[in-house]
Amino acid sequence: MLRMPLPLALARRTISIQVREDEFLQLRKESRAAGMSIANYLRTGRGLPENSAGKPTIEQLERESDEAWNRLKDLGLNPEKYFPPDDEWMDEYRR
């Protein structure tokens, strides 16, 4: 089965940071107290929404598409460059 990839605007990218052991332990303590993973704790601290670890639902992708479109516009970028010209990818994702 051929799977269509997500649009560039919705593709997940990993960002790595280096921290000392004491900093890591502090982040882990704070994230656990907030009931989040360290990644989501750091994301929400920057004003970004939480991401689920699993495959996003169609509803989540629709919300993320709208958020990404608006954020790209706010950054002065053309959102059309980051999305396919139609919603065919969403139909493929549903399968």
C-alpha cells in the first residue's frame, strides 16, 4: 500500500538540544508535575500546542493544517508552498 506523505507544513521535525544532567532532571521534574512529556512541556512553554505521540486523527490534522496555514502567513511566507494544491492527501491519509 502506497502512503501519501503529509504536506511539508505538517511533517514532524525533531529538534535536539543539549542539557546537563541537572538541567535534564529539572526539566523532567517540571514536565511530570505538569503531566506532560518533556517535549510537550518545552513546546507549550514556547506557545506551541501539544503533540500526541501517535498518528494524528483527521480532526487533529485539520486543526493543525489551519494553525500551520495561519502561522506561515504570520511569518510572511506563502502557505501554498507548504501544502499540496488540493486535499487529496487527506483522502489518502484516511485510508
